[in-house]
Amino acid sequence: VYELPNVPDRVDESCAIVDMRNIAWTEPHYHIETEIYFILQGNGLIVIDRHEQTIVPGNVIVVPSNKAHYV
């Protein structure tokens, strides 16, 4: 995970580059800020608040604050 700095006027969002090629899944967790995923390559499944969604390149996924999620 490579955390990127937040834009000063967007403190409720976070941005990071994540390479999951060697990770089968993440543990369910949540954040106090909104998280935005830009899927660049690969396929998978994201679960947000018990709602499953297949992810493919080109998807943009918005995870609202305080919602449990995992990939």
C-alpha cells in the first residue's frame, strides 16, 4: 500500500495505490473517511456492508465512510 497525500480541502477522503497481486483478500475493516478505488487491472470481488460487487479494470468504487468492506 502506497498512501498518497490528501488534498487539503478534501480531508474526508483518502487515496492510495494498492497492489494486491500477492494478497488473496483483505480483512473486513472500515475508515472514517470515504475511500475511492480505481481498478487498473485484474478482477476480483469487493464487499461493502454485505453487498458484493465484481470488480474489473475501469471500475471506480466509492466506499462511504464507516462502512465495513473488504476485497
